[in-house]
Amino acid sequence: MAIDPGAIDAALAAAVGDDPALIAELRAAFVESAHRGLAAIESAQDEDAWRAATWRLKGLAASFGAVRLVALATEATRRPVGDPAMVKRLRQAVARL
């Protein structure tokens, strides 16, 4: 699953205007937050922690217009805790940001 960085940048530009430095700063904050969200998913030990972490990542992705990551995180909410294939797909998606 590919992530469209252009869509993220477009969503940021729509929110803050044509300020490349601010867009870059917000994008970096988004990527950092996505990595923290992924870490929470990877460390989830029970269903409640797994669901909360996947929903947080979904919400983060939605707020930045990362629709493909939203879809993947949504799928993760329905998977069993620690599903290795799902974690791998999420890891790959976040790495592509």
C-alpha cells in the first residue's frame, strides 16, 4: 500500500497556506507522531491497548489527509492484537511517509 505524500502536503497547504517551511515542520511532526503511534501498536499487550493505538493512528492519519494510512489503520482495528502481518504493513506504510 503506497502513501501519497502529495496528498499530505496538499492537506497541510490547505490548512496553513503556502508556507513551505511551516508545511515541512508540520509534516515532520506528523511523521514523528506516526512513528510514536506505530510504537504504541507494536507494544500493545491487550485488546484495549491495541484498539486505542490503532484508532489514534487512524485519527492522526485522517487529520493530515493520509487516506491510505487511514484505511490501513482502520483495517488494523479489526485485527487481533499483535497481528504480525498487520504490524508489518503498518510499519511499511509509516516508513514511506
